[in-house]
Amino acid sequence: MITLTGHIEYLILRHDCVVIPGIGALIAHRTPAYIDEELGCIFPPRRHLSFNPEIVYNDGLLASSVARKENITYDEASAIVSEQIREIQSIIQAQSEFALGRLGILTANGEDKPTYLFEPFEATNVSPRLTGLAPVGMKALSELTAESTEAEESKKKELYYVPVSRNIIQIAASIIVFLMLGFALSTPMVDESSNRASMAITITKSPDDVYTPIFDENPYISLNIAYPDQEEACSSISGRTADRAYSDSYKRMNADDRYFLVVASLPSKALADDYIRRHSESDSLGVLEVDGRFRVYASSGATYSEANSYNKSGRYPDAWVCKR
């Protein structure tokens, strides 16, 4: 059973080049967003694959991935990689092609010293960060202006004008005035002042009925309110403030940790040092060498969440967590 394809799929999502020793190298290219004026669409950025059959040397990336997955030594992993590559070459020779997982199809050209070719699948997603981005249709400003003008003209055509004589309006107004006057004059007015006067009630008070407020000997009310201890309250507030500040600005740089927040992956130590020198003013960075690559990291941690907590503010949008 060939399990090497799963490692290739995993590595191409995290590296720009994955070498299959003796066959060739898969290379991931980044295409920025662009505008197609003929189709009238804005296409999002994407990441697509190409294949170089001239790069066949063993860079150790596949063997390191197998060693980590199976928890074996690098030499044992190299032997497994070599054996499975020979099986892939035998399948291509017998069936003329080999499906490289969900990435594409490998074929061979020639029999004695075959040259391998790779055709990627159109629906292959090699950039999970760009998943969900779809083309957006657009229109020129001149077309939008023309459509708004046509809409205004169509609204004007829908309006109807009905001519009404001024004499008819005056007659209608006069009729309304006469009707309102007739209604006002026909409403009877009833004087109920006498009835209201006869219902009046006279209330007399005797001197004994005068209300005298009664006060207690002590008119003041005492309230007993329990206040917290001032030292305990201050210590709890300062503790919560310190914990919040610690969680917001936590940054750990320990080269012995297993997880690192990687901000750049470079092929040489000199390029990594140059990257740190150019970004030293904004943040303190470190260098981690893994699988022949020099990764510049901004923080580390014993767990994935601990290493990634420094990037919660989105300071490094392209950063990713590497497990050593």
C-alpha cells in the first residue's frame, strides 16, 4: 500500500516545493488577484501547481515527514520512501499513469529513461487560506450611468397627466366649506353648568380632625453596609489587570519548544539573518532549522495554542505554527 501520496499532499500545502526523488518536483505558484476586462470579473488570488522533471535529487523532506509520522529514524524512513517510489514507477510503467492522490496524474514519456509528466486536477485546492473566494462580476461606470439614465426615463414615461379645470376645483372647495358649516351649526350645545353646581359637596373639618404628623424620637435612619476589605479588593483588581496584560502581551522565545509561530521560511541561514535584520526594529525574531529550511519565528510554545496566542491580534496574517 502506497502511503507516500498522503505525505506529498500534506507537504505541498505547507511548502512551495516538494521533491519526489527520482521522479520530479511539485512546485506551487502564487497568482495574485487580477481583473479580466473581457469577462468583466475580478478573480481572487490562487495557488496552482506545476511540475519540473529535472529536479530529482533527494532533499530529505519526504523522509522527514515519514519519520515524524511513523516515529522511526531518518534512515528507516528513507528506505520506505525509496521502496514506495519504485512501486510508483512500476505502476506507471504497467498502467501508463498513477493518480497522485487529489493533486493530479503522473505519466511517463519513454521507456529506457522515462521523463515523468504531471497534470494537476482543476478542482485541486492547494491553498486552504483562499478557500471560499469566488470571482466577482463588475460593470464599467459608463454602463451604470447609462442604466440609471434609462431607469429615470422609464419612470418619466409612466407618469400620466390629467388636465383639470380650475373652475371645477373652486366649485369642489366651495361645496366642502358649506358642508362643514352645516355640520357645525346642526350640532346642539347643552349647558350643564346647573347640574354641575348642584352636585357640589361641602366638606368641613373639625379641629380634632387636623392631621398631626408623628415623629419618632430619632427621625434618622441608620444603614449598615458591608464594604469589602480595601487591601483584598485592590489586590484582586491588580491581579486581574496583570493577568489580562500578561495574556495579551505574552511572548515566549524558547528554542527547546515543539511549536513555533513561523513568519518566514527561507532556504539559507544568510537569508534568514537578513530577514531578521530588516524586521528587528518591529519585533524580536529567532531562527529554527528544520528539514534543511531556515524558518524565522516570532514566538514559541509547548502547545499549539500557546505558540499561536502571540498572533491573536493579526500582526502576522501569513504566519503559521510549525511543530518540530
